[in-house]
Amino acid sequence: MTDSATDGIRCMLLRGGTSKGAYFVADDLPSAPDARDDLLLRIMGSPDPAQIDGLGGAHPLTSKVAIVSRSTEPGVDIDYLFLQIGVDQPTVSDAQTCGNLLAGVGPFAVERGLWSPDPERTTVRIRLINTGDLAIETFPTPHGRVDYDGTAAIDGVPGTAAGIRIELGGRALLPTGAAADEIDGHTVTLVDNGMPVVLLRADEFGVSGDESADELEGRTALREAVERIRLIAGPRMGRGDVAEATVPKMFLLSPPRHGGAISTRAFIPARVHTSIGVLMAASVAAGIQIPGAVGADIADIGADGPYGIEHPGGIFPADVAVHRGADGTWTATSTSLRTARKIFDGVVFPRPRL
């Protein structure tokens, strides 16, 4: 490896969905996880609440990294590893994936020559290393070049951009096998449709469901109550001790107000999400379709999707279909429309030391 502080590291900054992250080719980073994580902390400017000395944007939604490589797995084109970089703590976590940054993986793979584009639209099969899921991503590549401009709009992102279609499916939804469990005196639903989430009734916590993210973050007793449940839910979802992890995500559900299927406020876990991630929305949309699950009785579910998941920034249309097998296992398939945009491409210079 070259001296990264002097020579820099190839990096592309992309907005993927309602998040923003630094994208790297795996071969451009150290192969040893400890050395890689040390380098990424220095690149992102962590630990520092402002991340003033790096690329991070002082918020979990803008302190993310995607590491991309050509896959050797049969039936897979590209491998994608997501890392959540702590903002004010020197942490690098692979405990979850990110469906928002996933939107930029296909375009990035084409930009870096990891995958050859088709003349008009390109489809890439992407393995999500964090979870083992397979995503099929289709995006416009007129004349063999990624086109980020278009007319697709998603809530939480200004303007419009080219639509990126993402398909996921086939996983079992309920880690405990039950539509509802009891934790700390509350009925909860533990569901994982690409992102482990805990569904809670907002009214049980004194939340109406129309509060702003800042208002909910300011309620210390609420944050503590939600965190107690999260720490118990983590092991039940097969995640072990989640005290230092950012999953599962915690969702307070209330009846829809703006024509959607359900209204949500999400702790991720300490901050309240100003919008919603694509895989979070897919998990919520799957959960509320299961009879007996938290939120199923207050959701406005029609015969067919997509199901509008209301969040502080608007409505996310989650096209999720659930199925119950002969053995009683619930599974889901989901399709989502995301957008991405290349913001910067070049060389990033990490600070010399933490």
C-alpha cells in the first residue's frame, strides 16, 4: 500500500437514496479489517461530533462507507460491504447493511470498470455482504454511461434524478417465529426484511406520531425506554449484544395521516431518522401486513401495494408482498425505486493519525 496520507486513496462520494457515503473499490483499501477501519475513521474525520477533519457530515446518515468489488460467487456480479462509521465515537460497524447506499453500488461499479454497462439500461446482481441477501439493481446507462439525471423523485431528496430499480426477496421475516412478542411490558414485533427493526405502538410511549425528529430526540425518558427494549430485542433477533451496535432500528407506529399505510418515527438508534431507509421501509411494510403484528390493526392496507410508509420527510412507497408458507413461515419480496447521484470523484487524503 502507498502512504495514504501523502498519496491519497481513490474515492467517490455519492448520494444513495436519502443517505450519502464514500464509495471505495475493495482493492484500494487495506485487506486487514483493523487497518482498513483505522484508515476509514481518519478519512471520515471520526471521532468528532462535527467530523470537521474528514468527509463525514456529522450525522449517521452522512457517515457511511460502501466497499465494492467484483464478486467470485456464482450468480453474483458485484459484492457490496457496508460500514457505518461512528460520528463522535471511533467505531466502524458491519452489523447492518444500507439499502440507501445500495442504490449507488451499481452505478459505482460501472464507473470504476468493475462491471460493463449495456447500451441503454444495465442490470447488476449485487450480494449484500453484511446480510447475504441478493439485490438485483437496474439503472439507465445510455450509450454505455451512467446517467444520473431523470424525473424520479423520492421524499427526503430535493429535485429529481434517474430512477434505480432494486429487487430483494426470499428471506424469512420473523426472527422469533412469532408475529408479536412481549418486551419490558410492551407488545413488539421483531421483523427483518433486509433490515432488523422493532415495531412499537407510538401511543404506548406518549407519542402521537406527528412529532419532529428533534422533539423526539429531546425526550430523555422516551429514548431510554426505547433503548431498553432494543437491548433485549437484539439477542432475540440473533444479533447478540447490541449495546454498541446500530441495529435493530426502533419504529414507533401510529395511524397514517397523509394517505399512506402507516405513520412512523424511527430511532436509528440514538438519533431519530428525518426520513426512512429503503430496507427499513421494506421491513415496516412487511411487518404491518402480518396478522397479529404490531401496527397491523392501525395500518391502512389495500389489496395491493405499494404501501406508503409515512415518515418526517414525506412518504416512502414500499412495494412489498408477504407470503406465508405451508410451514407457517412468513417471507417477503420487495421492489423499490431509489435514486443516486455522483457528487465527487477523486482522491481523498486521510488525516495522518487518529
